[in-house]
Amino acid sequence: MLASPLEGLRVLDLSRVVSGPFAGRMLADLGADVVKVEPPEGDLSRVWGERRHGLSGFYTQQNVGKRNVCVDLRATDGDRVVRSLAGVADVMIENFRPGVLDRLGLGWDLLRVDNPRLVLLSISGFGQEGPESQRRAYAPVVHAESGLIARQAHFDRAWPSDPMLSIADTNASLHGLVALLAALHLRQRTGTGQRIDMAMVDAMLATDDYAHHALDGSPVVRLGGEVWEAPGGPILVAGTLKNTWNQLATVHGLADPTPPGARLDAKIAARRAAAAAWFAGFATRDALKRALEAADLAWADIRPSEGAFDSPTARARDLAVEVDDRGGGIRRVVQSPYRFSDAASGVRGPAPHRGEHNAQVLADWLGWDARRVARLEADAVLVRDPALGPR
């Protein structure tokens, strides 16, 4: 049986919604024991998407494979439960607004004394300190502040709108994963953990391959693909019009329709019109694809979201996997992208209900017996979802 890369690693996930939970989900897929600590009211994402047997699609996607302890941090001893778990964890993830952990009695200065080996990943919008650290920060806010929305609107000649993807959240999450794995590697040499201050705006700008234009003060040249009308519906061709035209002219002999002495904008418009006529002139979509392949141009079908999981590659690589829907059936979730030559990774179980693993985790990590857990549940320090039924 293949080993998982992060088997034996204990991760305490106090985060909510996307940026933290996504990092925790990937760690779980890589074999870590990830325990989601959730408040009694539940993660906000529990109501996003289709709900089945008390679990939403959004929450399921970000939290499959985790165990769950539901703690009321407002209750007496709530902070002590979480602090005890942090005391034996390898990694803790949180994405509260800066200062909240301290007010909850779980600040870094306390946690590092309890557990000098702890690696704490703190994700925030604008950093733990600084002039904007206390701003409310969600992915759309960072998309706007980082220049993405304005740039896209300019090139689309459209009113600014937020992309339908939480790019800032996932960028911060993935950069956070890199940082915490680096911190764990460093801990092997030093024996000491540390706190990682991961700002969403930092991660967004660091991952922006157009950032050099802003830093150099140079005009932005769009490098992405262009979409053309074609038989069977629009098709995307990667690269700029200049590259597409050169390949079509060289391989398929398209004649330049530009009159002598024409201005650059007229030349571009004329070539674009000639290329558009070429795309639309094919009898079948397959014939067009063969011609694009012959011209060494990368193309793509404009698939709807649901169609992405039905592509030949998605089916061959099992990019959608089935998990228990917690009601006697199955539910599909997206698989993590890691493929190893000699190690196991991937979804390891369903998404948990609130407090489903209170007794199990506290016994495994802290050695607390069932009576102690029952007292904490009776005092409403620990909460257990009614959907789970009586213990």
C-alpha cells in the first residue's frame, strides 16, 4: 500500500469559507489528519450551493476528508479546548481578521509557548499589520484593489465586474501551502515552528504575470487567447492576433488584405476580418480543428462548467470522484491535482457534520475520555449537530 506524503501530520483548521479551508483540504488529500474547528453556527459556506443531507456543495468541496470538532469559543473553557489541540498540532490555519485570535485567547505569543514546534498559517486580506490590516477583505475586494478587475474591463471594453472565481482566495491558499511546507522543512533543521503572515493582496500581486507592466510603467500587451466564431460555436485560439495571422498566412496562405500605406489600426482590423472569415468558412468544426493543428495553433472548445468534467482528459484522469453524501448515496467532488509516482494522494472521505468527531479527535490527540467530552457537550462548550442523532 502506497504511503501518503503527509501521513502523521496534525493540522488544526480554524479557517472559514475558502482561503484557509482550501489549504486544509489539500493537506487532507495529501494524507494529513486535518481537524476542522467550527463554531456552533457553522461555517458560512454551509449554505452555499446545493444542500444534500445538511451539507452544501461548497462546504463539501472545501472540507472533504477532514474531521470536525465544534467548539463555542464564547463559552467558558472553549478557548482551552482549542489551545489544548493547538498544543499538540503540527500546523494551525486561520483566516480571522488580524487581532481576533488574540481576543479569543489564542494569540501566537501564547500558542508558541505551549508548542514551540507549531507552524501557524495566518491568511488575511492586507497583512497582520499595516494601514489596512483591519479592512474587511474578501476575494472581490482584493481583485479590485490588485488591478485585475480594471485591467479586464479595459481589454473587454466592458463595465468592471468580478470574475466568477475566488482567485485571491485560492492564490493565498496555495501560496500559504508552499510557505507552511517550507516552514515544516525548516523545522526539521531548527526544531522550531513559526507564524506565516500571508496577505491575499501579496499573493494576488505575486501571482500576476502582468505585474511587470505596472512596475515598469509600460503599456499592457494582452497575451491571452482570442475567441473566434466558428462552425458549432465559438472556439478559442491561444496567443495574439499577430501570431495567429502569421501562422495562418504561412501555413494556409491567407493573403494580407491591407492596402498599401494603411495605418496600423486599419491593418489590424483588416487582418482580423480576414481571419474571422477564414474561421467561419469551414464546413465542419473538425475540419477547422485539423487546420489549426496543421498551423501549430493551440485551440480550445468553450465548454460550460459542467462540461469541463466530461472532457476526455477529465474522464481519463478521474478529476471528479465520488464520496458519501451522508444520506446513503454518493456525491461528486473535484479531485486534488497531485499525482505522485510512488505515493498516494486524493480525497479520503466525506465532508463532516458539525462536531461529528468531538470525542474521537479529543481522544486521539489529547487522550480525553468520553465522560469528559460528554460534560463539555452538556455545558455547550462542544456542540454536536442534531443530524447526527444521539450519541
